[in-house]
Amino acid sequence: MPVPASDAGSAETTAPAQRRTGGEGGTAAAAAPRAEPPAERQRKPKRPSGLRATPILLTVSAVVVAGLLGWAVWDAYLIAPWTRDAAVRAYVVTEASEVAGRLVSLPVRADGFVRRGQLLMEIEPTDYQIAVANAEADVEQAQAALDNSKAQDKRRRELTTLSTSVEEKQNYATQVQTAEATLRRDLAALAQARVNLKRTRITSSVNGFVTNLDAQVGDYVTVGERVISIVNSDSFWVDAYFEETQLSDIHLGDRARLYLMGWKQPLWGHVSGISRGIEVQNAQADSAGLASVNPVFTWIRLAQRIPVRIALDQVPPDVILSAGMTATVQLNPHTGHGVSVLKAVLSGQRPDDIPPPLPEAQAVAPMMSPVPPPPAVPKGGVLTTPAGQTAP
């Protein structure tokens, strides 16, 4: 049925109103976004180019950091020679008694520091003072006998054969020679008695620390018995046991950085020696003198470890060195120092903060203060002690 013109006009006017007010489904139509014309889209501001580049920069930075980490690990574990199998070493001087007797003085304490020439212990000197006195008396007696023999021999040589015979002259000359030999023997006995008396006072021959002290005043010591052990404080070094596959990269004078277990501060040193031999099991001789060769040989061969001696150049003042401590050693930290540089950068430091290598000819820095020379012994054999006392 055709719609009247008036109705059609009213329908056309009501349709836009329904679209604006809702009508049937008007709520959904109102919520739908209105499409923008192309001109409005073109006029919309663009995003800055820097924001678009941020993800790329972050990705590149992550790749660079990962590459540095990988290079540092590769450099530290595969290029620069390093080992965790290292130990602190030192010379130990054993002070033993050269005379027997009872200890009357022990002016040292366990783990205490002593200097070269310092008194360690004293043995009862009474018996040895008496021996010196007896030896001096024997020397005086021998000297008197020699003087008398010389006088008699002189008188006989001045007489003619009418008053004495040639045989008698020879006898008196022989007596002079015998008296001279007796005097020399008694002088040697006197020197030995004085040496034994001097040995009752045992002094330290090195600077170091008294360790494992178990002697007490009143103990009786015998000749050759170990009484005191001293760790030489000027002789500390580190033995690093490197695999034989790493020896081609190790040279004398190479800079070394060391870390002790329990200490965060690094120690610095240099390679001072490479061992030229270790024990070979197959070289052991049997009862017949033949080589005892192990018949079992596996395809997997383990690299032998060779001792490399590291001389210490720089030791932090608060680090306590003790023989037998465990250490980690890395050589050439300035030619293969990826880990060092990375740690310095991550901790906010500069790589230049790492101490530079020391000259190869530089001597090891002393760990203790200078030590005065021991008291001199004059020709008379009298030893002047630090306290001003004298011992014959």
C-alpha cells in the first residue's frame, strides 16, 4: 500500500531522531565509535621517533651485556691460566738444643712474633760454667809445663857434651814439643767449653712466629731435641698447581692475582719458578731394581698438575698469612682480565683502579719492619746481650 507523502516526510524526520535517541537498538548505535574521515586521521599527531627506537636500544644493550659476560667467562676460564688448587707455603725453622740440660728461661709465648737474635730459651748453665773453669785451669797448667820444658831445653842446649849427652838434649827438646801439643789440646777443650756455655742461650735465627710451642720451664732437653718451631715470616710464598695443558701460557715474571679462602682482599705476586719434576708412579723400582709399570692404561688421561711458585709482592696489612692456607690463583690478570674489568665496571669503579703490574726485577716487599743486626761477638769470645749482660 503506498505511503502518503505526509507520512513519508514524518518517517524521514523521525528516523534520524531514533538514531540519535536510541529507538530500537539505539543504545548500541550510540555507543559505536563514529568513523573519522580520512582528513582527520591525517591530522592526528604522530608518536616520537625516540619512543619507537627504545625497544631496539634495550635489545641491543642486552645483547652487548650478554656478549661481555660471555667473553669475560671465556677469558677467565679458558684463556687466562687460573687454578683453585693452591696453598700458602713458608719455611719453618726448627730450633733444637745443642747441649743437654734443664730449661730455666723461656721468654717467648705460643704464636708470638720474635726477631732475629732474640732470646728463645736458656738452659741451666752451671755445669757448663764449671767446665769452662776447669778448661781454663788445664790451659794454665799446660802453659806452665811448656814454659818449664822450654827453660830446661834451653839450659841443656847451652851445655857441652862434657856436662850432658846428645840423647839428653834430644829428650828435653821432645818434652817441649809434647808440652806444646798439650797446650793446644787444652786450648781446644777450653774453646769447646765456651761454645757449650754459649749454646745454653738459644736465640732465633730468623724473623717469624713461634708455633706449636709445648715446652715449659723445667723441662729437660737433650742434644738434638726439637724445642721450638718458628715460621719464617719473610719466606711466605704460594704453590699453585696448574694442569700441564696450561704451562704453555705460563712464564717467569707473569703477574698473578691471588684470593685466600676467607679473605676478600686480593694479593698480588708474580711467577718466580716452575717445578721441573713430579713423582712418576711407573718409575718406581721393584725389589729387583726394575721399573714397576702399571699395566692398566685408560683412554681418558687426566692432566698432571705441576707446581708453580708464586712470590708475593703485595699483601694487605690486615691479611693474616698462615702456611697451609688455600688460595685461588689467576695469572696474567692484565692480559686476560675480563672478569676483573667487568667486576670493576659493575661495582662503579674504573678498570684503571686495578693495580698495574710491577716490574719483574722489583724485590718482594718485606712483611715486617727492618730487623736490627744480631749482637756482634768480639775476639775475646764475650757475647754482649741486649740487656747489657755478658756471657763468657
